[in-house]
Amino acid sequence: MRRILRSATFRNASTLQQLLTYLAAKSIAATGEAPKEYTIGVEALGRKDDFDPKIDPIVRVQSHRLRTKLKEYYAVEGRQDPILIQIPKGHYLPTFEPSSAERTFSPENTDLAEAEAPKVAAAPEPATKFEGGPEGGEEPLPASDAGSARWFTPAWGIGMAIVLVVGGLGFWLGRLYSSIRPARGEGSSLSHSAGSEDPVEAFWARFLNDDRAPVIAYPDAVFLLDDSNDLFRYRRGASDGRGGRVEPHLARQFASNPQLVGMAGPLYYDNGYTGTGELEAVAMLSGLLGRMGIKPTIKSSRDLTPDDLSQHNVILLGSPFQNVAVAQLLTSGDFVFQNPDQRHEQWRAQIINAHPKAGEPGAYGTERDPDTRVLTSDYSLITIVPGVVPGRYIADLGGLDTKGTQGATMFATSNFGVEQLSRALGNQNAPAGGGPPTFQALVRVRLAKGYQVLGAELTSLHPLPANAAPKPTSVAEQH
């Protein structure tokens, strides 16, 4: 334990050091009863007595980070350690076992170790429809401390730079993972993945249809800047949850242009200008494809070319409000993004259901706390349509808000989400001509504090006809 806590891997992770120390002590004490999520939050993570694990996912988030950090440690610094410390999925208490010379800490061996490790009784988790990210695990992936619904600030440029860095990092980690696994070969077919026991890999392998260089296209909105290079930026001062109302005197005191703020009318806190949901979506997709031995191209949606659309499968991120390619290429289907108030975009947009099934409403919009106005839920669409040429396909993962995009991607890259989609598709899941099913899936994304993605569930699925393909176009030329 001391060797781990003093390592370079854990050196700057004080919260994870504290959590590991606490959980290890509980495990070594061997009382026979694992601490509950509430107890861990209060005793190890400093939450107050009114801590509610159903609302605040801090324990699951930090437990996921701790598992990831331990894997990172044993992959490099701890490769020769005589004792292997792991936290099995579905449990909070770590296990301790000898590390044999033949054993290396790879993803396969991690799963084997968890299967072999003695199981420790864990406190029951609160029932949820979807908790977590691509692993389909028991806790959500760490959520960024930012979300978005508006796109009008120069910080977008910084955000997109981060997208490229995170996307590259996700791909690099995926390639590192695939280098440890049995080699698949750059020229090999993806048919083995289509028949894989992993439902997520099988689902996306059918979409890729032997394309080993798909394109991931993120939104890149255009801005008009004033002389201060700012749009009511709230530079400092305490802030409420995202979507909460700003007290006028605080806005005038801390905003960069108090004169303009005084004439702006009602203002709301928003820490999501940089499109962080799309940023995390790029990282999740890059990591998944990297594990499958796929090398995606990541580019701005405005840079999509006819060659991209005819030679590759394309994954678009975001709604048509932000992603120009979505607005131009995905124009068919029962579900349509619509903004009834073009002048006041902030969280007023809707997903219109043109042909509601029995019990379905005709429109879906973001949900907010009636008192604080903080965002509590978002809606998003997962769409797959045929591409502009036979054998190519276009997918879109887009929410009304950027955190909806993140939630939709977490859903579509999780075992739970893919299994839900497969059940809802039924016979549509096996089209006669091969390839993926074509459909629109409406997903409700649950949020905490307006920007933490807690989970997502399938709300409705409408199949699309086989002739729903877009026409060849150059997004860049039309703008």
C-alpha cells in the first residue's frame, strides 16, 4: 500500500489516495460487511451527513477512477510488485493476492483476476436503468465539470483543441490496449467483431462494415466577438448549478462588462460553452474503436468532404443546432430537432415526434428543477442511416444539450444500451442485405447539478426505411 501511495501514478491524486487507504483498511479488518455507499461518501470522501448517493454519484465516480488508476500503476510502476491489489467490479472493497511472475497486468488478466478473486459482499446499489459508460459497469464514468447548451464564446476554440487532444489520447490508449491483446491485423476483416460475444463491439462492427478508418465529426460553431473578446463572461465569484438564475447584483459585480449585463435582462449560470459533451464523446468513441483495432479520423464537421462520405462511415456528434453536417445530411425520420424560439436558444429547443406511437408525446424538451431552474434531464437522438453510397453508413449521437450528446454516446457504447437497442429493434436488427439496422432512438439522459451525467434510458425507437440515405454533398462548400 505504501509503495502504491508513494508512486508517481498516485502522487497527485490525493482523493484517490484517501479512498484507497480507507477501503484497504476496511478490507484488511475483514469484518465481513462491506461499507455502504453512504458510509464511504461521508467517512472517506468528506461528504456531509445529508449526503444522498442517489443524487450525488461521487462514490461511484471515484471508485471508477481508482480502478483505472490501479490498472495504470500495475501496467508500469507496479509490474514487478509481489502483491496485486484490485477492486472487483460490483464491489468496493479491494482484494489482495500474490502476483505470479507469468502474470502481467493487461485488460485480459484484469478480468481474470477479478473472476478468480474472492468475492466480498457489497452493499446493494440503488436500482438504475443505466449507470456508467462504455464498460457498462456499476458507476458512471467521470463527468466533466462543464456542460453546454449555448455555443457563443471564444472558449470554443480552446474546447476544440482539447477535443483533439482527448481524442488522440483516447485513440492512443485504445491502440495500447489492442497491442496487449492478441493481434487482429490491420488488413483483417471486422467480421470477427460482428460475431463477438461483446455486444458493443458486435454492434459497432456491423456499422463499420469493414471500414478501418471511419470519420468522427464534431461540431464547430461560428462566433461574433465584441471588442472585449467576451460575451458576458462570469470571470469570478461563487456560482450556482448550471441553468440557475443569477442575482442581478452578482452579475453586475463580477461580469466582464457590467454595463451590458445591466441591460441584458435575466441571466443564467452556464459552464458549458466549450461543448464538453462532444469532447467526452470523442474520447469514448476513440477508445472503443482503438480497442477494436480501428484508426478513426477526427475532424470538424465543416471539413467533411464527398470523399469522406463515399469512402468511409461517418459518426457525427451533436444536434443540427450546432453541427452543420447533421442539419444537412440527416433530414428524414419521425424525430426532428426544432427550436421554437430562434432568439432565445437556451434550453428551449425540442425534439418533435412527428408520428407518435401509442402513449408517446409529440415533443420532448430539457427538464429543469421548478425552483432552482437547474437542468435535471436532457433528450438525445441516436440515428443510423445508410450513407451516400452502398455499404457506407452515417450515425449521429446528438442531444438538445451537449450533455445529452455525452449521455447518448455513453449509452451507445455500453452493454446495457446496445442490448436495449437490440431488443427494441427486434427483427429490424437483422436486415436482409447485411450491415447495421437503420433507426432513430430517443434517449433520456439524467443529470445532476446540470452537467453530471448520471445515466440514460431508451425512451422510444422508430425504425427508418432503407431508402433514408442522404445525397452526396460537401458540407464545407455549402458554407
